[in-house]
Amino acid sequence: MRPGARTRALVAGWVLLAANALASPDTGPSATCRCFGGSPTRLSLTPRKAEAVCGHLDADGNPAFFPLACGGLYFGGAGVGLPLPWALPTSGIGVFNVRCDGTTLTLLPTTAAEIGGTGICTSAGCQLGPPVPVPNGRHGEAGTSACVVARTSEDLSGTADCASGAMSISVALVEDTFVNGDLFPYRCRGGAAPGKGCTTDEDCGPDGSCANDVGRCRAGPTPGAPCVLDDDCGSGGTCESGRCASGRTVGVGCASDGDCDGVDGKCETLIQPCPICNRATRACDGGPRDGLPCEPGTVESGGAGTPSVDCPPAPRNRQGRVRLRGTLETGPTTRIAADLADQANVFCGYCRNKLTNRFADPAARCSSNAACAALPGFTSCGQRTAGAFTSSDVARRIVVHGVPAGELNGTVRTHSPVLAGVFCIPPGSSLSSDLAADLPGAAVISFSVLMEVR
């Protein structure tokens, strides 16, 4: 397994986490509340697909040289070896209690007991939605695909304004990464449990068959045929870990949307690194709760079910842990890099050994070498690699911009704000994961949400 690839998932969860943890019941009306004729009792935010631009990177003398897409997660410096951005999930919901004073809504955390489940509560220790699959579709690297589970490390909190729709959410999260590879290289077709992992037809019961779910041929004499290796596809063909779900080459193997001819081409992965809740049996497929009851969510592309809070990954496969703390806002956020004594263009400094580029454990934030003087062996302040998100280390400024919801006037109870923020990610518990994601370094999270106030 390639050291860097172990935690592709690394930060895919962080957003999911941030994306999953946003919503609210109520702690009682205030006599001074001036929100649309009375106190709102709930504010819920559900992530949704976004395709706009939510920011950019500036370099000295070269402003806006690199756009930052909405609905994505960027991380690392000039040494990041992973394709960015990571797409954020479009499912998940959380709940906040609300206190109203004037036009200000104070968002307060909820417990699992209050709202009937850990997947949507926002107090310390709550899991933020279901596990997040982070498939690695690079050729031959499906085995490094991961599953990320995010939890709150502290109570989440925030504010919203009824007059402008502006919002700010403070998040403190820890995410665990489980490197599972593809849990379902073969799946049942037909039978009593379609989509369930299998090894033989007998596993699928009467009228069921165990079918290849590893890959599909691209090019060669048999495009679209099931495959495990390139040789299965004949001369000039390759075996890819995805298949075109739309475009002019539906069913043909693909590694990215660009492989599916047409402006609407979409490549769906065949890799499923998280256990799923099978929609036919309403039981977990894979993981330590395999065969036990679960509640499925919406169907994920290419699968027979969806990750569920009821279907966790196997603890033995945990490879790393990372912590994330910061603020998501509907306004603009700018972070400017500093030129430090041992490294230029540093957005997020941590005490390190500048010869080995190893970082102090526990992680120690810094803004100069002087702040690291008391840590023998880790007396240099810097990132793993300078800059942010690109192969060049010239990024000087990160700019992201959210979009407020607009007036919460009581007539329209659903709105579509954009939340965005710039974070610093410290070194994690796994060196191989840190090398893959080029951490410590900066991160950007941005996503559109459906907000409901009631």
C-alpha cells in the first residue's frame, strides 16, 4: 500500500462533518425576539450539490491565479499528492437549539437524548452523520480507499441573523480514517439481497448471482465489460474502477467525469470503502454489525445502499486521526501567509525539526521560531510544505466567500446560503497520512446548504 494514499479520506470527512452538523430545535422564545413575528424554533442545514466558485488563491503579482470550487475540500501545501478538491457529501443534517434575542439567533448544541440519535446531535462526542466513503479511483489503487468517521470534540455553536441571513458556525472536530479498500468487489444481482457482498452465487440465494463489481473496461475490444485486470480488456483496453452513468458512453469504464463523453458525462465509482445499509434487507452489509438492522438513507450512486450511522467500519482498520477547529461563515474570509525565518508562504505554522520535517507531538502552533524555543528538536516554525493546494508554493493569500441566506421573513422558510471557511490542520496520528495530504497545512471548506427555519 502506498504510504501517501492511506488516507485519501483524510479530510473528506471534515467537511462532511462540518456539513453534517448544522441545524436546530429551540430553547424557548425570548420576549425581545424580532424574527418574522415570533421566535423560530428550529434551524436546519442540509448540504447540497454546488458547482460555483467560492474563492481563489492569490500570489504576489498574480491575483486569483487558482480558483476554489464550492462544495469541495482543499488541504495541504505545494507537496500534496492527492487530486483536489475532494467532493463533499450532499447528505447529512444536524440539530441546534435556538435562543432568540432581537434579530440574533444563538445556536446551541443538542444531545443525542434530546433529538433521538447521535448522527444529528451537536454536543461533544456526537458522530456527525454517517461514515463518509473516500474511494481512491486512481488506477490500481482501490485498495487504499478509506472510510471517514467524524465526531465533535467540543460542543458546536454559532449565531445567525434574521434580518440579513448571515451565519457563523464554530466547529471542533476529530475524524478517524479507516483504510478498508473496496468492501464489495463482488455483489449479488437479484435474489433476496441485491447489492450484498458475495463470493459465490449461493451467497445470493435463489434467483441471485454473484457478479463482478471491481471494474469496467475502457477502450479495447470490449468497452464496458466487467474486469479485474487490464488484461481482461484485451489489447489497448484498461480496467477502471468506475463506470459512466451518463454521457455518450454509458456503462463504459472511467476514472473521472472527463472520460464520459458529453458535457453531462458522470463517472460513478464502483468502490465502496464503507459498510452500507442494504435497502432491500434493511441490514448492514460489511463491518462489525454485518447482518444487523439499520436505517438506510438515500441511495448513493453505483451502490445498493448508503453508509449509515448504524453500520460503522471495523475498528481494526483505523489508520489515522486528525483534528479540525475553525469557523464556517456566510461572509468573506481571508488568510495571508507569512514569510518565516526558515520557510516562506506559511499559512499554518507548527513547531518542527527543519532537517527531518517531523513535527512536535503533541502538535504546537507557532508564528515564529521563538515560539518553538522550548521544544528541543522542534525549534523551527513552518508547514510540511509551503503554499497551499497547488504544485507551486507561491500562494500568498487564501480568499473564500460564503453567501448569506437573505432575510428570514417568515414567508419563505427555506433558504440556500453558502458556508465557507479557512482552517489550519495540525499533524495527525499517522505519518503516512500526513505525507499523503501534505499536513500540517491550510484547508478550505465550502458548501451550499438548504436551510429551513421554523
